[in-house]
Amino acid sequence: MSSSLSYVMVTPYTVAKSRTGGVLSRLLSRVDLELVGAQMIAADKAFVEAYAQKLRRYNSGQELTLLADYVEQNLGPSEGRRHRTLLLLLRGENPCEKLVDICGHIISTPSGDIDGLQGEKIRDTYADLITEKDDLTKVRYFEPAVLTPRNQAEADEDLRFFAEFLKNQPNIIENLKYPDPSKIQKTLVIIKPDNWDHPSAKPGTIIDIFSRTGLRIVGVKIHRFSLSQALDFYGPVENVLVQKLGPIYGAKAWEILEKDLDFNLSSEARENVSHIVGAEYGRDQFRQIVKYMSGTRPEECQPDEFDNPGNVKCLILIYEGEDAIAKIRDALGSTDPTKAASGTVRREFGLNVMENTAHASDSPESFQRESGIVKVLENSMSKIIDAYLQ
């Protein structure tokens, strides 16, 4: 069976409460679908009205009526400000059926018995439906946590609508005024390719750890580093690796030669071997980093393919708030996972200095440079949808 696209929309309340990581963990670890797009959007009044109208047209049942009312009342702007909503795009066989199953029903305990809740589905854990005690048909409070279409026809119609909306939307949401803007920073986080080898809760759990900083996610995108981008992004690391690793592995090289050949090299020969082998080892480590991030070593790629998207993916997030760079770096942990503090991202999930699971900008200057390389102001969501619908 051919693959199709569907979506999950994480509501403004769920995003604001920093529940995004928990929702993503459930989605990625419990369905065999690929996350192919992600974008933080801020819906305007026209979007909300059109989307609510679609929900009402699909079905007049109680659940969709509740959802349509919710969309009208909570997805759009309030007090002159738009709110962040996370749109996730997933691809695979029968995506709607699988996403409806993991998201769960809106009305899961019609009896109102709290002990009937199990926490199995996303809505079981993150949604709320509170009714009047003496009349269970009257809803006092409703928060669905996520929205997802029930079938492929609805998904395709919604996606066509989303694609047109997204073409004119920024990828970074600027919707909050701070009392002292001089204290506010943005920083870039990359959840690296080793987190996407197989369906896993890791990416969501990493986001959950970062959420403890109290910072806001204002931008999200799925990104595949081209070889050119990986070389540019990690370019400053090459000389550092040569200088740091060169002397160590250069000395190991001449020690191995002397042992295997059973004779002593002259001091000049030792210096030459150390310089040549050590420097080459440092450069090889740099090329391994490039392959880790793009999927290809530079010498394995034809020059005319350097700008093509790589065959491994990352999730890029932009965090915003006071001292954002330092707070995220603290939550990330040391470059060497074995030296990272307990509870940090790298201590929990990093394998080694090379595969240390996530990256974060280390200064405002780095944020500006890195953001330009990965083009954080751009998002391919609408293009992915258009290609699918053609």
C-alpha cells in the first residue's frame, strides 16, 4: 500500500504548558510513521474560521462540534496576540487510522468516572473534558491537546488548506512583548540524526528536558543537512580537532611503528610521523562529524551533489527567553557525555564526543551564524504537502 500524509496539530494550551515533548514521545514511539515536517504556526482569525467550518462540515456529531467550537474559541488570536500552535506532518501507511488511535477519543469516559482513565492515549494524559456532575451532556471545560483528521479525505482537504496558509507564514513566531527585551535571547538546538534511526521517544524526551528551562519554543523545522551545510556549520571545529587530537594520536602512531618494527625512530622522524598522522587523524574525525550530520563523507560525494539535502535528518528548534543560550547549554550538558552532569540531555542520551545526541549554540554570534546556515527562517512544510497532493 502506498504511503500517505496526515497531521497532528498540538494546541496552543499544550504548547504553552510545555507538553510538546510528551506528545511527540507518544507519537514517535508508538506509531510506525515518519515525521517529515514540523512548523510552529500562529493562526489568524481567517484560518480559525475556515478550519472550524471544515470540522463542522465533515460531521455534525458531538465530538467534532466540540472541536469546532474549541478551534473558534482557542486557536485564534486573543487580546490582540496570536498564539503558538505546532503542526506536525507524518507519512506512512494508513496514517489517519494510526494517529486517531494514538491520539485517542475526545469522550473517553462518558460516565465521568475518573478511575476509568488509563493514560494510554495522548488525550488520556494531556486532554481534559469536564462535564456538569448532574448532567454529563453539558461541558464545563474542554481541552483536546491535539487535533488530527479521522480519515484520508479529510486529511487531504485540510492539508491543501494548510499548504496555502503556510506559504505566507514566518517560521519564527514573534508574538510576545517582554518587559526588558535586552535580556531576551534566541538560541538554536539541533536534535541530531542518531535520534531518528528508529521509532523512539528520545526526541520528545530531549525536548521535555529542555522544557525545564522555562524557555519558549518559537520555531521548529525538520532539516536534512546538505554536505555543503555540514562542512560550513562544523568548519570551525576542524582546526580544533587537528590541534587537540593531532599530538595525542601522532605520538601513538610513532609508538606503534617503533613497537611493530622493533627499532627506535630519530627525534626528527618521530616529529614528522606525529605531524602527518596526527593531523590526518584530526581531519578524519572532522569528516566523520560531517558524515554523521549529513550522511555522507566529503570524498564520497560528487561536487555537483554537495548542495543536495542529506539522507539523514535532524529536528531544529529555536528557543527564546532570558539567558536562553546559557540555560539551554546547562540542560544540554558537556560535549563529552561521560563528563556531563546527571539529568542533562547528553548524559542521558549521548554515546560519545562524536555522537552526543544534540547541539546548542554557544553564543549570540554562533546563533546568528548557525541560523543562517540551516536557514531557520525557511520551512519546507508547504512544499512537502504540495508535492504529495500533486
